[in-house]
Amino acid sequence: MTITFLQRHFFIYSLLIIAPLSISAADEEKILELGEEITVTAGRIPTAFPEVSRGLVVISKAEIEKLPVQNIQDLLEYAASVDLKPRGPNGVQADVSIRGASFEQTLVLINGVKINDPQTGHHNMNIPLTAADIEKVEILKGPGSRLYGPNAFGGVINIITKEADFQDLDLSAVYGSHNFYDLQVSAALPFKSGGTILSAAKSASNGYRNNTDFDISTISFHTDTKPADTKLNLSAGYTDKKFGANSFYTPAFPEQWERTKTIFARSSLEYKNAGFSIKPGISWRHNKDEFLLERGNPDFYRNLHTTDVISLDLQASAATALGITAMGGEVTFDKIESNNLGNHERSRGGIFVSHQTKIKKLHFSLGTSAYYYTSWGWQLWPGIDGSYELFENSYIYTSASRAFRVPTYTDLYYNSPQNRGNPDLKQEESTSYEVGFRYKRPVMHAEFNFFRRENRNLIDWAFQPQDSIWLAENITKLNTQGIEASITINTPDFLSIPGLNYIHLSYMHLESDKPQTKKISRYVINHLKHQLLFKLNQSLLSKRLIQSWIVRYEDRYKFDPRLLVDARISSKFKQYTLFLDITNVFDIKYKDHDYIPMPGRWIKLGLKYSMNGKS
């Protein structure tokens, strides 16, 4: 795609977005709440959104329901500064990164609990939750090792699940192109001192090209009991993905096939009283990965990997006249059993302390984590950030912190005719700085920031011409810097434009230094140079129709730029919502990986029932 293409279609996009306003009503349809009532939990200490001293994106449940998505993976396509590189659509598999970091350098959490896979970051999006389980998603941009230890290098994605506050039953059915279907059910059952949520989802398709079929099943369970000042949580989830992996890892074998099965279970007990809280917890993540180089022929080449991660954690916080202090620690054991990588296990542990205080208009937090790995011993990862209220609703903020990532088992031990791991790899390290400005009111939210990340000992796969293989190495130092700018407007409260409910515009620009190596590397620079994201929501025909448009311009290193348009049109009547989703409206041809063309236009028609009429 060229710039000529963009110019040719700009007028068409403008008509599609603006023309329906002439028949719209003035009824407001707020889908975002931008005021100070939003509380962010990704930073360990709950903080009002305007006072968060970091770049941050919060995707609310109300916004999620206006986007053309049926799963968590595709939802992240519409988050500013997040780079999602799918190998397969509709939740099959994707690599997710933030601010130009690699897909291994993003930490993924469920309710503040880590779920990253120790085998490979390709499995980090194996999340055993349905779309109906999500209350909101918090994306903390920049390093988070002082709070969470390893892998919070480029950012943290915290998926927060809903609670059974009221009795509800949600059912949805979607059918679309390529014999795609998606069925979901979620039931919320409150009781006197808590509640239970049980959800299940099933999706499948015969694929948008040869050997891209998939079959995905997910079930999740969540229950809370809240006697007096105590809250007991039990949750568990399971997801099973079977999919054709056409050229996922090499174009020489287009009939690749893969199946992953993931279990996540968590139990925690939280006590709160008079500004003090303490929360011990235990979690288990199990992932099984079966990969065939030739589908239906396991004797030719077959990889079987099974990983287990068990974590014990404890967090406590206390509010005093000096502010809020949080501290805690964790002990984690992980292991892998693999016919390719071998059988290995390792342990790690760490403690953290963070203090947050507010002095008149100054709000700041500082802290550190001390983390121990069996291979490297104890190391400190400090950080500090702060914000100052210049005038009402306007803040400047800044932060500085260090972060690290440990090699995955694939980095260390993978062995194939084309790729070889390296058991002598060192941990990756970075130092990051950020400064920004935030203006936040219920009617409008505007933000601008600049950030810089100085990386050392980056792990990449470097080509060895003498052996004709790719070898995992600590190959380079690399600096990445960028700017981010965004504005979000609830138009009924701000602009008197009939039918226009919500507008969002964000932009990110990234630059990376030339790697200090002459070797050909695979992943070091493969991020977006430019990302422009435009979202619009409007009411049509006296609010009987709600229409959402998402326009994305993306310009990636080594690939041509592209302009993608997605849309959802929905109509609600009583407890039912009928919706039409169209992704890649103009059927653009593009790639995120060298050998994998992405889907063209995909049309889906769905119907949702909500017992309480909340959709």
C-alpha cells in the first residue's frame, strides 16, 4: 500500500464517518467515563486516574461493548501505543508489545497476577477468560519491574474481571465470513456475602485461507465471599485452542498445526480494616503446547512442551498521615517438560516496597523491588514517579525506573535445524525515563508525553552465516524513544453536534537507534514507527442505531504502511442487542509477519441477550 492509496480513500472514509450525522438525533450515548471516579490498580496502590504519574490507557467495559471484538486478543488492537501482531485472528495467537518493546517484554496480568508463559511469549495471550468476564483493561505504559519484577519491560497489561454485583445472564451468538461462529454465555449469581460468575465460550472457523481454520473453547469460574472485613476469592479458567498454523514459523512448511491448552487457577484472601490491608495468594498456570510441522503427520516433526508455574505471594498496605505504603513479596517455581527443549526447572523470588504520598498539589511514589534468580542472585530494580497539579484538572508528570527480563526456556534451550537456543544468555536490562502532561475532565481527556528507554543485553536471534542457523544471543545495546499524544471527547457534553457521542484520536511515533551489531537479527527492530488511531461513536435514527468506527494508520519497520477501517453497528431493543461487525472494511492486503498475510474483509452478525438489559 502506498500514500497514493491513502489519498484516494480519504474522501470515502470521511463520507462514511460524517454523512450519517445528518440523520442522527441529539440524544447522548456516553460510552466512556472520563472523570476522577476511575481508579487504577495496575500500580499496586489504587490511584485516581488523573494522579497516575505514567502513560496509561484504560479500556472500560462500556467501550469494549462498542468495539467489533469477541475476545481479549482482538480488543488490544484498539489500544493506543499497543502493538498487536497476530499470526491468526479471533484469538488464535498474537504477539503483544508496548512502546516498541518486544513481545517477550510485556507483562500480562489477570487481576494483578502474572500469567506470562515461561516457554515463550507467543503463548502470553493464552488467557482463559471470555469477553464477558472483563470489567476493564488497564495498560500501564513503560517499565514495571519495581512493582512486579521480571518482564515488565515495555509495559503492563492488567485484565480486571467483573464481580457478581447483581443477578445476570448474558448470551451471545455471532456468525460470519469463513463459516465463523462464536457462542458465549455468562451467568452472575450473587448471594448474601458475595457472588459467583460462570462463563463459557466456543468459536470456530474454516479459515480465511488454506490451513487457517481454528477451534477455540474457553470456560471460566470466579467466586467471592465477603464476610465482614475479609474477602475470599477463588477463580479458575481453561482454554483449548486448535488451529492451522500456515507458515507461522517458516514458509517452507505451510501445513503447520498447533494446539495449546491452558489452565489458570487462583486463590486469595484479603483483609481490610481502618486503612490496613493484607492479601496472601497462591496461583497455578499450566500450559501444554503441541506443534506439528506437517499437519496430520506427527512422525515427521513434533514438539511437545508442558510448562507449570506456581506462585505464592503476599501484599500488604497501610495508610498513615505520611501516605500509603505497600509492600510484599513472591516466590515462584516454574518448570518445563519438552521433547525439544528438555526438562528444566528454576525458582525465583522477590520483595517490593512502594510508598505513595500527596503533599498539596504534588503526588509522587517511589519504591524498589529486590529480585532473586538462581542464575544471577539478588538485584535491585528501583523507580520513582510523580505528578503536579498545575491548575484544576491539569497535571504534569515524570518517571524514571529500571527493568529487566529473563530469558524464556525457548531462548535458552530451543534446538531445530534452523534455530538454536543459548543457555549462557544474560538477562535483558533497561533504564527508562518519561515526562508528560495530562488534562482530564469528565468531558475531555488530553495527554502528551515523551519517553526514552535505554536497553542493554537485548536478546535476539542472530543469523550465523558459517552454520546457516539463527542463534539466541545478547547481541546489542539499543535506545528507543518516542512521543505519544491523545485526546478523548465526550461530545454531548462538549460539542453540540447532533448524534455524535464520542471521539478519540491518538498518535505514537517511535525511533530506535541502529543496533550496535553487524549481525542480521530477527526481532530487535520490528516495531511500529507511526501509529494513528481514530475512534468515533454516533447515534443514528433517533438513537435506534449506534455506530462505532475505528480507523488505524500503522507504519511498521520493514513493512508498507496501511490504513485499516473497522466498524460496529448495533441496535438495542429491550434486553436484546443486534450488531453487525465489519473488520478491514476496504479489504486491504497487509502483513505483520514476513510470511503471513492478514485476513481481508470479515463480516459478522451477532445477537446478544442480557437479562438486565445491560449491554
